[in-house]
Amino acid sequence: MVFAFVAFALLSTVTVGLIFVYYARRPGHAEARLSDLRDRLVRAGPAVFAIVSVVVGVFLIIDGATGLVGS
């Protein structure tokens, strides 16, 4: 359990640090990449929301059905 927390803390810190280093060394290129990423996320947003909603809905249906069968 402690290893997982330490690994997460290190990985997330290194990831954020690398993003800052990348932006500091190549601001123009980083800005273009972030702009492209923002555009892709805006276009994919409704589809991602629909997929997550379906997954959560299916989970709740299965959880409710197993709760009814088990009681």
C-alpha cells in the first residue's frame, strides 16, 4: 500500500515537472501541442461523456439487479 502511494506521488510529480520543463524549453511547440489537445478534447467531449454515462448506468443496473437477487 505504501509502495503504491509513493509510486503515484513520484510519477505524478515527475509528470508535472516534465510538462513545465517542456514548456520552458520549447514554448512555441508546447503551445501548439496544447492547442491541438484542447481542440481534440472539445470535439470528443460529448462522446466521452456519453460513454462514461453508459458505463456508470450499466454498473448501477448490475449492482441493483444483484442487490435484488441477493436479498
